[in-house]
Amino acid sequence: MHDNYTSSLSTRYASAKMRYLFSDDMKFSTWRKLWVALAEAEHELGLPVTKAQIEQMKAHIHDIDYENAARYESSLRHDVMSHVHAYGDACPDARSIIHLGATSCYVGDNTDLIIMREAMLQIRTLLVNAIDTAAAFARKHRQVPTLAYTHFQAAQPTTLGKRATLWVQDLLSDLDLLEHQISSIRLLGCRGATGTSASFLALFDGDAEKTEKLERLICEKMGFPGAYPVSGQTYSRKVDFNILSVLSSIAQSASKCATDLRLMAHLKEFDEPFTDRQIGSSAMAYKRNPMRCERICALSRYVIADLINPAVTASTQWLERTLDDSANRRLSVSEAFLATDAVLTLYINVLSGGTAYPNVMKAHLLEELPFMATENIMMECVRRGADRQDIHEAIRRHSVEVTRQIKLNGARNDLFDRILSDPVFGLTREDLEEICDVNKFTGLAEKQTEDFLENNVQPVLERYADLLGITAEVRV
């Protein structure tokens, strides 16, 4: 029977690796690793913790008896203490020293920080591959002219590759933000109930040097450069906000790209990957909807909206700590990472497997090019000796009539034909084709694309070469 709620992020969207990072196995085995690190550090600093006790603890890091822990929690109503007892049952010789001097946040907060760092590293891998994929798309289409839009109204031509550089630039800025968070994250350390380290100071008979060294040893054992300089019982919840701000930024970038692709799909200029037996609509068999891009936008919206959670949580913490953060953070932090993981996987999948249609783009360009070319036509006619005002009036008159016929009767744009048949212009079809060569209207788009890829993107890809080459598979 399927009578229990499960998150769609686990069953449909997020990768196995990201799901593991926020799994119970990852969480509670990390709790046990932190208890081992605490015991080792206490042993090294002379407290009555034996090597035999530590070895027994190490032997039972991963064989977690969840049923036993659940039985304890049903009576104790405390998740950390239930696992202290369950770990103690597995390590009877070490039972008396597990969690010695610590408070719940020693395992809870430090584990959250460890998991978030690992999750950010996974996001970084996906982000770098997204940059690589979007850059390859830009490089491939750097010369492909396409109609650019402002307000989704026809503007001037650009190239598809130049449009894609806008997506890449957004991702590069996200990577900078992400790297800052990865490099600045620290552990909570072991500060006790209110962040003063009083319990550990008592264990070391008032020896402040040993108390502070205990924390340094734990950080080293857990692979961190140190702990935050000060804390209450918890690390500042601003950390969660700052990290999820980066995820929100990535979601914004991905949603903008996916929205552009959805608009291009409407114009029949782009198709996302579509499998042989895929169904676009249960009613309209001909439909080929951009469902992957729509999913990017949907999940991105969730991540963007989720940012309000750590913002409010950080702003409402009472004094040295309050517990109204806990239930919220269990949801908001993990779901943001799982959703961002899915968004970037889809992003890579769509851009690497999608298809652009240059001929359709050319057709759309030619529908609008006559109007865009009128200034060039006027300048060429004047260069040949015509009166500028006469040419301007003729162009105005023909353009107004063409626009009227297009809007009233759905007529094609025959402005070029009207200009050729009007003797005031004195132009041949060959003259007009030369004046209106599409490539003369895209400005520096191709060069800007090449320069950007060479100067701004390639150095980044070289720096992260060891992260490249992942396969982005979409399950549903």
C-alpha cells in the first residue's frame, strides 16, 4: 500500500547523492562520528576516556538500530538523547562517556554544517557542469542570427550564442557566491549550553587552554579549519540564510534560462529533449510541451520562495537560542538543496540534449527585418544622391500600409517588394539583399560571445576541470 506521504523531491526529482546527504543514515552516522571525535579529543587531552572505548564507538558508527532509537524517543521525547542511549546499547563499554560535556547542538548543529558543506560541494559540481553545458551551447550557436526581443516585442537581431552568454554570466556570478560560502563555512565547535564552554572548562578543572584546544582538535578531526568565533548554543542562523541565498540565486538564473527556452519553444525555435514514446498531452496527441523547462521554473520558484524561512528564523532567535527554528530548518534547508540539485540536473539535461532551429529563427528575422533595415536603406539611397526627406516619407508611407495589412488581414511583410517597385528608391533586388544582409545587423554579438567564452568562461572551466563530465539523467 502507498498510504504514507513522501516528498516528490525524493521520489521524482533529486539525485541519489543529494538524497543520501539529507538521509537519516548520513545524519546519524555523522552524529556518531562527532561523538567519536569528541571522545578522541578528550582522551588526547587527558580525560578518563580509553582507547578501547573509542574503538568500540568507531566499530558502531554505521550499524544504527533505528527501531531502538525510536523506542527511546517515544519515551524520552528527545531525539539526541534517544540516539545517545541507542549508541550506548551498541557500545556498552563506552556508554558512560558518550556525549561527555556536550549539549544537543554539538551533534545537531555540527552535523547540519557538515551536511550543508557536502551539499554545497555537490551543487558546485552541478553548477560547473551547467556552466560548461551552457557555454558549449553558446559556442555552437555563436554565429546563428536570431531576432532579439525587448518586452517580448521584436527588437534588433542578435545571435543565439550571444543570448546564451547571458545565461552563462548569471551562473558564473552564482559560482562566485557559492565559493564564498564554501570557503567561509565553519563548525559550531563544542561550546556547551550557552556558548561559553562552561561544561568543558569544568571537565578540565578550569584549564582554558585545554578547553579551547578540545574544540580545535574536533574541528581538525572533522576536516574543518575551525569554528565560528562566537556562538550561543547554536551557530548563527544567518549562516542558513546566506547559504540558501546562493541556492535562491542559482534558482533565479535557472528559471530565467528556462523561461527564455519556453518562449523560444512557443516560437518553434527550440525543443527540449523529447523521448520517442513521451506524451505531451493526454488529450492533444500532437502536443510537445516544454515540461522539463516548466519543471525548472516550478522548482526554482519553490527555492526562491523558501528563502523567507531562514530569513525569518534568523530574525526571531531568542537570546542564546530558542527551539522554534528546529522543525522549520528540518524542512527548509534540506528541501532547498534537494530542489536546487534537481533544477541544475534538469538545466544540464535540457541544454545538452535540446535542439535549436536556425531556419525558423531566420524566418522570424525576415518577418521583421524589412522594418529594421529601413534606416540602412535610407542612408544608402542618400549616398546615391536621393533626397533624405523624400526617402523618409516614402518609407513611412509604405511601412504604415504594410503594418495595417499585416494586422487587419494577416498579410505577409512585403515592404521590400514595395520599396523595389517604387522608383524613388532606385534599388535593385541585389542592392537590397546586400543592404539587408542579416549578419550586418547583429553588431558585435559573435565577437562578444567568443571573447566572453575565452576570457571569462574558459579559465573557470579549466580551474574546475576535475568536476566536469557528469551525466544529468532525468528520472521523470
